[in-house]
Amino acid sequence: MSTIIHAPVKQNRRWQKAFLTIYCSRALFSLVAKKVYGRSVSYVALDVAPEEGHFGIDQTSLSQLVREENVQKLEDYGGVKGLVAALRSDVKKGIRGDDDDIFNRKKSFGSNIYENPYTKSFFRFQLRAMKDPLVILLILCAALSLGFGIKKNGLKGGWINGGSIFLTISLVTTACSASNCWANRQFNMLSNSNEHVGVNTVRNGWCQKIPVDDLLVGEVVSLRTGGKVPADGLLLDEYGSLQVDKSNLVDCTHHVNLNSTQNRFLHSGSIVIKGSARMLVTAVGMNTTWAEILRKKWKDSQKSTPLQTQLNKMAAVIVKVGLSISFLVFAVWLTRYFVGRRNRNFWAQPKFGVISDIVGIIATSVAIASAAFADGLPLAVAIVHAYSMKSIINNHASVRNRSACEVIASADTILKNWIR
């Protein structure tokens, strides 16, 4: 007769709860996994248009509009009136010109300032001068000479040779760095040709003259004969026949007739040679057509001119000759030193004195080699270039690149009034 054992009711209920919990957890995890897998396919949930800030148009579109002279795009924006409304300006009253308005315009469209990304500070030139292999070798020789001199003669008289070399190195590198930095800044100042003159504009209905650096997008600017177009923009209205010279933007004399019905596009850097007009500013500073030319000019200024290339080749030949002579002097002095030491019982001499003498021979040879480095030639040419460009600009000529100073110096015929 079998015995039947009945499990307690509470224990069965616990097992049922555990089973139910595990089953529900597995079902929940499977649903989550299916959802994640189903959403792994990429799709567009919300198409967000680019933020245009406080205005109805962004800076990229404005810059392309004038740079490409795209008439169709201008019509798509509603013509000049549409752009005036998008820029929150007024043809008669101009921009508001309060602090908030100026801040928002600078934040959205930038300032009318040209910044050269290739400008180098004095410390950059100093660091480049210190990286010269010859300077590093001289510093090493000076350190050895200073150490051995102090150990041999004491601090009072042993620092003279090594310290004098350190002082000479610092003076030479500082002078070269200062000269190169000055020449670089002269080129940057002359290349900008954005004189700090005033422009006539309208703000909140009042006519006023502001510095050209304070010009903002949306301004209504007055142009007169002989003046320079301060920024990219569109012609609002002209008084008489308006003609501008784009010689600064192209490779030859290029006069263009503008009117408010057909050709409205004005580029910064152009010169008004006839008539007067009003324009709507659409791009300033590094977003203008003139900034594109300046970028190329600044980049070209980092390259060597033909004259500098020839001088560098000549300097390389001089360096090779100087190094050959210094190596020959080093070999002769070192041979004579060891021959003389051997005749005077070389092994009986103190090793410290031998090492100190060898360091002196090396330092003298390096000093001879340093005299062969003709770094002054390119430096002198750079300084002469800066003065030449300044002289040419004072004579109301446009200098597109610094190699033009070399070309004009050797020219015997000048072609005038080449009109494309």
C-alpha cells in the first residue's frame, strides 16, 4: 500500500509565483528586443531647417549670392526688397543701430575686419630660429664649455667662454626674430589696404559717418566718385551713370557699368570711378570677395619670391664651402693636438684637460661654420621688400604680391590702360 505525501499549500503557491515571475520577465525582454530591432532601421523623424538666428537668411547664402552674381537666386528671395526685409533693415532708415541690433548682426554675419591666419608672433620666429641645427650645436658647445670651464677655473672665471657664447646666441636669434617679425607685420599692414576711413551710412533714419571696421550687414551705405566699395552688397539706387573699377579683383583694368535694373552686384575692393549711389551691405570682413583675394595673397606671401629663391641657392653654396673649411680646420687642429700630446707623454696628461681642449676645438670649428651661414641676405631682401611696397603704395599703385616689387625693378616697358 503506497503512501501519498501532500506538499504544503503555501509551498506550492511560492513555486507558482516564481514561475509566473520568470515567465513574465522573459516575455517582457522579448518584446523590448523586438522593438529595438525594429527601430534599428534609419529614418527621418523630423526635418529641421538650418537656424537663421534673428534674420530671415544666413551668411552663406548672402555671400554666395553676390560672389556668384546669381540673379535667379536674388529673385527667389524676393529681389532687393525681400533681402531688405529678411535683414530687418529699411531702404530709407537703415538698420536700428542699437546695442542689441549691433550684437545680433555681428553674431550672425561677423564684423568688417580682415584677419590674417598666417600672422606669426615674435615667439614663433624666435622658436623657429632656435630650431636651427647650427644654433642647437652652438648651444651644446656653449653648455659643455660652460661646464668644463667652471670645473677647471671655478665659477668666477670659468663661465666667461660658455657664457659669452650663450649671450651671442641670444642676441643673434633675438635680432633675427625681431627683424623677421617686423617685416612680416609690414607686409600684412600693406597687404590689407583697408584704410581706416569713414563710410557714410544711415542708422535709425539718421545719416552718420562710421569707421569702415564698424560696418555691418544690412547697412545702407552711400558711395561717391573716388571712394572704395567697403563691403559686398547690392545696388539700391544710383544718381546718374555709375561705373566701378574692378582692377583690384581681376588681373587687368576692368570697368563695369552698374544700374538698379540689370547689374546690381557690388564687390568689396572695387573703386567708384563715376557717379554716386546707395548700396545694401550683404557681406562684411572675411565673408567678402576681397577676403578671398586676401587669403590667396597671404598664402602667397609665405612662399619665397624668385629673388629669395636665388639668394637661398647662393647661401646654400656658401654654407657648403664654410662647412668644408670648418671641417678641415677641425681635422688639422685635432691631429696637431693629439700629435703634440703624444710627444709629451699623452697618457700621463689628465683626462679632464684633454676633454676640455677637445671641446674648445669643436666650439672654434662650429664658430667658423656659423660665419658661413648667410641668413642676413634673405633678411635684408625682406626688409627692402617691405620698404619697396610702402613706396609703391604711397604712389597710389596697387601691390598684389611682394614679388611685383622685383618685377617692376627690372621692367623697361609698362603697358597702360589694358581694358578687357
